[in-house]
Amino acid sequence: KDTAELGALNEALQDLLDGIQ
């Protein structure tokens, strides 16, 4: 597993969720 890539993905997801609210 690539933890760094997962972290970047998670950050992008959080950014999207913040934009929705």
C-alpha cells in the first residue's frame, strides 16, 4: 500500500467535503 498516496487522496476528499458544506 502507498500510504503517502492514500493521505493525498484523503486530503482531497476532505477538501471536497468542505466545499460541499
